[in-house]
Amino acid sequence: MATETPPPAKHPASLPSTEEFTAVQQSAEFGELRHAHRSFAFPLTIAFIAWYLLYVLLSNYAGDFMGTKVVGTINVALVLGLAQFLTTFLIAWWYARHAAAKLDPKAEAIKSRMEGGA
């Protein structure tokens, strides 16, 4: 028989008000956090989409080039296709490092100030 655990008690007095959330959102500190995220994520997103579209366009319109043998039966299309996976993992790793170094400390400072009421 499954026993349902009651939800944790809510303490409305400890939750920030709408005005406090709005004030933090308009603060310079939050603006710096947003800028740090956007200045990293947007250019990389655009670059990766362009790289992906280049691969698709080459596959569709440059069949001879994509069919060029590199080593044995491995051709340019296979190399570029595998490079898509590699760049995906590299970007994820790079973003994790960026977030840990630049975003998380700023976000944690905002969060602790909001939760602590400091």
C-alpha cells in the first residue's frame, strides 16, 4: 500500500514578494547575469545553426565534394557528419564550464540574497 507524503509546509513570509522579484529583475546584477548568458549562448547558437545548415546544403548540392574519399571508404560527408556530433558535445562542455565560472556564482548570489532577504 502506497502512502502519500504530505507536501512540505509553505512559509509565505519567507517567499519574496512580486515587488522584490521585479526589483531584482531590474537590478544591474541581474542584467550582468543575463548579459553573460546571452553573450555566450546566442553567438554559439547562431554559429552552430550555420554550421549545421552548411552541412545540409553541402549534402544536397555538393554531392561530388561530399563523396570525396578521405581514407579508405570514409568520405567527407561522414567526417563532417561525425564532426556535427563532436561540435555538439564540445559546445555543451564549453557551456558547462562557462556556466560554472560566470553564471552560477552570479545566480547563486542573487538567489541567496532573495532567500535570505539580505
